[in-house]
Amino acid sequence: MTTTVTEPSTIQPETNPKSEVGSVFVSNYPPFGAWRAENLPAVQAALDAPPLPGATLGLYLHIPFCRKRCKFCYFRVYTDKNADDIGTYLDALAAEVELYAQRPALSGRPLDFVYFGGGTPSYIGVRQLEALVSRVQAAMPWTGAREITFECEPGTLTRSKLEAIRGIGVTRLSLGIENFDDDILRENGRAHVSTEIYRVLPWIQELAFDQLNIDLIAGMVGETWETWRETVKKTLEIEPDSVTIYQMELPYNTVYSQDLLGGTFDRPLADWPTKRAWHDYAFAELAAAGYVLSSAYTMVKPKGSSSSFVYRDAVWHGSDMLGAGVASFSHLSGVHFQNVAQWGEYLDAIAAGRLPLSRGLALTGRERLTRELILQLKLGTLSAAPFREKFGVDVRSEFAPVWRSLEEEGMLRVEGDTVELTRSGLLQVDRLLSSFYDDRYRSARYT
């Protein structure tokens, strides 16, 4: 295989190259810090109204359990729950879906996609998984869903568990490998090591999931060019259908972030230009092996349905998504909302027969437009025509000063109806997106 590496001069320099504490990855708009408890009446109104015409619906199920907490993790996860605790939570999760299924906005609607996320969904046992699915399916069947995604940590998998995962209809298995170097995995607090990766791969292949995705992280603590090249090489040897690469960030609530803020972090930390270069190298190697770009983070084998990612594309194009579980996020009929983020508060709400809602935000038409624009820009190419059809707005003229500024920076090209990110823009797309924010959200905390 020919090695193709983008020269450093083709990647635009960072204005702030140092990796500092704070969120970088953009998954929603307006920022979560703008969501408020006083907006919950708008959430209830959306739940009690018919869905918007033509809107598809997806379901996200949050399984917040892990063997260990990674030192870079900022999700709501638990490493101290016993079997009874897990059973109680899964019962509550199913009950929450049952409560939602009774609301007019959701009753009887088919699911387009289902996503088991975490945490580590593969942490729970086979009986627990099958019991959860039985109840959820009775309330919200997914027999016609285009995609069922299930996140896995290699060390939690057995052959029988993978059979059960395949048996509930999972089509897209996402394996959180992150790195193949055992020293790096241990340093960063990952629960698995490389032997566990290779133990499960034959089982995954034998069970013939429609799509195997592998997650990697560029910039884990301890990473070097040598170890990163080896991780990319071993990923290519596996030949997954999809490879997703994130550049490590440091939100405020991680172990590493607290060490940095407290002045006790004493290890080398990759800066943004290095992380961009590693990401770029991996994409070049994947392209040389025949993979094609799917988004700013993902390369796929170009072979039809197995290269799609329905969950991502649906959410980024404005689909309704119900997020069930502690701290989960939802989007319904142009209204954002989030569940309570504390274990006891979540369980108490469900036990009382209440939806565990904590905050929300009803989006204006302009905010819905901006949300879909910035999320779809992460695909690398954006067409103005669908925005004219859906919102009656020409985004080329509406955001003309932003396009012009980013084009002058070498981040993108505007040609006719199409906006295409350059390689530099692709590698730092999340840094660019705040350029499109309304002024009142530019200083809002993302979390």
C-alpha cells in the first residue's frame, strides 16, 4: 500500500495550537448552556401535539455503565453499580420509553433508527439486554428500522453476547478500540487491551453484522507518530466497513482536565496541529486503501448500505430523536430537551410515573436552519438547494460574510450551489462552526 501523507504546509496553522481544557466537538445547536428548566412547558406542548409532517423518528437508549472510566471521558457513566442497580436502571429505562410511547407526538410512529449508546451498552448481560429489548419493542417496535447501532467495548464481549446483540436486530456494530498500543490504552484509563480486540474480531466476522465500525482517537496521552502509524496499520489489517476518528479534546469534567487545571498533569500532550496531522495521515492511508470520505470524522468502504450511518445523517438533517436514560438529549418537533443528570433523581421520577425532564429549548426557524447547516457542514460537502426547499432561505447569501471569511482562510470553497470544505477545513471543522452562531450564543458554555 502506498503511503500518502499531506505535507504540513497544506494544513492551515492554528490560531491557538495548544490543547486546552474546554469542549471542542459540536453535536447540537443552540449550545446546551442555553437550555433552561423554564422552557419545559414547550417540551410538554411538543409531546402533546401531532408530529411535524414528514418527520422521521429515532430512539437513543443510554446504557451508562463501564468497567472503568477513561481519563478523557466526559459522559454520564457509572463504574460502581452492581447487578441489582443495573437491573433497576434498565427497568426504569424501559418504563421511560413506555411513558413516551403514550404521548401524541410519539404514539404509533415507526422508528427509523435505534442507537444503543453509553457508557458501554455491551457491559450489560444477555438476559438484561433481552429483557430490556422485549419491553422497549412492545412499546416502540423497530422491526422496520433502517439501522440499529450498538456500541461495544472489546473486553465486555463474549461469543454468546454478540449472538444476542445480533439477535435483537443490530445492523451496525461500533467497536471502541481507540488505539492498539497497550501502554497508551492503560495510561488513558481504557478497560481493554489489544488481546481482547483480537479475541472478539473472529466472532464479529462469523456473525456477519451488516457493518463494523471502529472508533479511534488521535491524540491520546502517550501517543507518538510511531504508535499512531501502527494503530492505523492494524486498523487497515482488520478491514472494517467504517473507521471513525476523533481528535482528543478535554472538556471540563474529565480526569485529565482536572489534573491540568490543578497543575498536576506532567505528561506530554499533543497540540492541535499534531492531532490534525495524525488525523490527516489516517485519512490519507484509508483513502489509499480504497476508503471514501463519509464525514469529517469517518471513512467508509464504498459498498452500498454497509457504508451508511443512518443515525448521524437523520439527526443532522433534523429528524426527531427521543433520548431515553439518565442525562440523555432529545429533539422533537423543533424542541430540544434533556433528562435529569443524577442517578437518584432519574430513578425517582420514573418511579413516580413522570418523565425525567430537566431543561429544554424551543428553537426558532432561524435556529433550526443554523443547527442543520452547521451539522451538515461536518459531512464535508453541503448543497444550498435542500435549505431553500425546507426553510425558504438561500444559505449562500444569508451567511455570505461567513462563507467569504472562511474561504479567504482556506477552509472551504463555494462553487455555485455547493460548499465544500478543504482538507484544512475538514480537519478542524468544529472550530469553524461557531462562526455561524447567533451573537447571543457565541459565549454560551457548550455543556
